[in-house]
Amino acid sequence: MSQSILIRDGRLIDPSQEIDEVTDVVLADGRVAAIGRQSSGSFEQTIEAGGQIVCPGLIDMHVHLREPGGENAETIESGTHAAAAGGFTAVACMPNTRPALDAPILIAGVLQRAREAAHCRVYPIAAITRGRQGAEMAELALMREAGAVGFSDDGDGIAEAAMCLRAMQTVRPFDGLILQHCEDRSLAAGGCMHAGPTATRLGLPAISPLAEELMIQRDVQLARAAGARYHVCHISTAGAVEIVRRAKADGVRVTTEICPHHLLLTDETCGHYDPNWKMNPPLRSQTDVDVCLEGVRDGTIDCLVTDHAPHSPESKERSFEDAPFGIVGLETALPLFVQALLTPGHLDWPGLIRAMSTLPAELLGVPGGTLKIGAPADVTIIDPQREWTIEPERFRSKSRNTPFAGWKVRGLPTYTIVEAQIRYTVD
């Protein structure tokens, strides 16, 4: 059951209302009940938030919860526990499960499991094609009715232009969102890291930036023709950012997202062959990082996500070339984005919260992203000065695959509140 909560004396930042001030927030009956100084009142709980940031709950629109089929690496319960510990009140989970989320009954199953076990809201993203094989389109409209908030074959890009166009045309009448893993298989097949001097020196097969850029260029043209909403997942190259920037200027309905590792690390950090630095898209060059930072700064890149990709230790503890792609990120995202974007001055706190809460809610069409009166009481409270060390052995996730172990960071979620229920508070 939800309870009445007074959050006192915090710095309320709500980009949806252009609020940035020290004040109180009252939560009751699962909703935001009041904003402003409270001189009296009876509350079941009072949170003293002096010196902390109070904001709409963070929303990660790109995570892998692995359930069904990959429960050895993550479950809906463990993944959402990690999310709540990271300050996220909602996550959107990708469909590359076993089986893939390619039918209404599977979407309903994820939602049912979330109702039973989740520590935050869960919004499933459905597969575009059956089995994510690219050959036959799934029942997109029916999966939307079952609760899917978007459509993606994430983990694979849709190779056939005709199939991608058909999917865009199918979702256009209900303004659905197509989220594309942009990778041309013919240019990426067999590669395990960014094509550049480091890959050459290490003798590792490489993935050209063109694999990402050519698919985005194609899809932009398809989205223009279909009039559909099109979202580029985990953008990583300088050329890709420029393609999206031009498309937005031309009025194409394109948005994109980026992960902290593509803002903080480069391909040179793969030099010790540690599979925890292996991800897809791969870590790119410093030039790519610099252009991506500018893309966040000027708004070309809309959202900040994790691409949380848990893997069991036995699967990651292989050679760099043979290990699976991906790292966990839900419990480290906030301070890493602080380090990448706030500390250097690329964004301020309102800009960061807009990209981690308000815009994801708008793109997915889900509750949250705002603390307007009557809105769901999904709130994250952050201590912006709290310093801590990333220790994977303390993760709530079932997996530990991160390149950020031992990093000293600043910025810690201290409360995660969903519908006026405290789902996480810092130890």
C-alpha cells in the first residue's frame, strides 16, 4: 500500500515544469499531492532531503532483464532491484530473451511477472519480427494492445529495408516507436571491437563505424517515407551523430540515446584483452567520444540509457574474441553520467534529469517524467556530493560484468519511490 510522505527541504528539479528550487513535496495515495512549503500536516513518513536533489523518477528505456530464458544472468526481480538501487523507477526491457518477446502472450507474461516480483515499473519492448529473425513481421498492433511500449529486434538490426519500412508503416497509425540496433551485419560480422589502430595492434577482428552509420542513413530515409517515429539505440560514432543531427534538422521524427561507456571509455582501453570492455556497439575512438559529447550538449542525443546487459561470470570469463558483448549498468549509470557530463559542464542537473526521466517517458508514452500535481508519485532523491567506490560484489544484479570496478564516483541515489512506496533506500 502507498503511504503519505513529506519530502522536506530538497532541491526540487522537474524539467517538465521548469522547476528548480528548494521546497517540499507531498506524496499521497500514490500521487503527487502538493509542492511547496508545508507548515503543518500529518504524514506517515518524513524524508529530510536538505542538500539533496528531488526529481521525477529516473527511467531507463534500454535494459536487458534476460527473463525468460536467461535467468542465470538476470531476472525481472534482480534486474529491477538493481534498477531501484540505481535510482530508476521504471525500465523498458528489450525482447532478445529466450523465447523472444514476439507475441502478445509473452508481453503479458513479462507484465505479470513484473507485477509479482519487480522493484520498479517494467515496460516491455516487443520484437519487430518473429524470433527476431528478420524474416516475418510479428503482430505489432496486438502486442501494443498487450502492453508493449515500442518495437525492436535489439541485438540485431533489421537487414532487409523492405521489412523495416513495413514495420514503420504498420506502427504509424498508432504512432508506435521503432527502436533500431543499427548494425549492418555484412560490415560487422565476426568483429569484436572498433576498427582502428588498437584493433590492428591487438590482432582482433574489428567492427567498422560504417556498420552503424549506413543502417542509420538507410533508416532515416525509410522513416521519412513512412512518417514514423524512429529511435537509434546506443549511438556511438561521430558519423552517426551527424546523420541524426541532419535528419532532425530536416524534420525526420528521429531520436537517439547514448550509454555512459560511450562517453567515458575508448577503444584504447581494450588493450588488456579484458572482456568486460567488450560491448556492442564497441568502444570507439576519442574523436567519436568528443562528437558524442557535443551531441548530448546540443540535444542531438535525446536520452541517457544503460543498455544494461548482464552475463554470468562463466560466459564472460572467456577470451576477448569469444566472450559475449555487453556490460551491466543500472547501478552505476547516474554517477557515471555525472562524471561524463556534469563535471565537465556539458549538462547541468536539469538537463541530466530531462534526459534520464522526462524525455524517456515522453518517447515511450508512459507515466512518469514529471512531478506535476496528480502525477504518479515516482520520485528519485539524489545526494549529488556523496562519493563512493563502484564495487561489483555489492551489486543487486546477478551479474558483475563492468569495466568500472574500483572507480571512485560522485552522486548517489538515496531513495527510489514508486507510487509513493519506498522501493529502495541507501544503506
